Amino acid sequence: MDLIECSKLRLDKASQSSILPDKIRKDLLSKGNNFVLVYTKKSQTLRFFPISQDNVWWLKISINSFSPETSGEILAKLSKLVTEFVYSTGICLSKSKCFWDGVILNSAFVKSREEIIRELKEVPNVVEVSLREIK
């Protein structure tokens, strides 16, 4: 099963970005050498998140059916597995399925990526977990 993307994600070097006005690029450079660019399909918004690292990880979780218990268990597990998120969508509904996306700094992992995937797959109603490096 393919995960439907709630967001599109790209990592760029702020100093080389031609899509940003100079003033915005300088502001981003004052906070880090790179930025994560996130396009959210549903709201049609574009967000920039300055970071100092050269890579981030994109976590995507597919949920069979939404319930407050499933959502709470996912968030509880994530709080023990990762110390900080650059960005997250929260729960994103698409037809009869639910999804969650999050962008994680490389330095924010408390456990190995394999353990994170395994633990999240143990949550009831979670059908797929993807963790992909973005450089």
C-alpha cells in the first residue's frame, strides 16, 4: 500500500535558493544554513522551517480508521521516541483513511529508526509506517 502524502517536502540550502526574496533568504540564513520547505495540499500553504542540519527525516503513518485512542497512543509513543519535530500535519483525513506526517531532525531520535517504525506499527489501527531521509 502506498502512503498518500498529506504534504510535499523538500530540503534546500538557503544561500542557494532562487525562489525566495533576498530579505527572506537572509532571515532564514540567520537561523540556519538550510530550510525545510513544506507544501500542504489540503490548505494549499507553503511553509519554510530554517534548520542547521544537512538532512531531516520524514515520518509518515497510515491509520486504518481514526479514533481518539489511536491518535493518543501514536502521540504518546512519538513523545518517547523523538525529542523534537520541525513540523507535523497532525491527523490528515483522506477519504476513508487517516494519515500523519512529521519532519524530524537527525539529532532528535531517542531510539533507532528501526525501533521507531516497529513501535509505531504496534499501535492498533496503524497499517503502515515510513521513515525516509531527506537530503
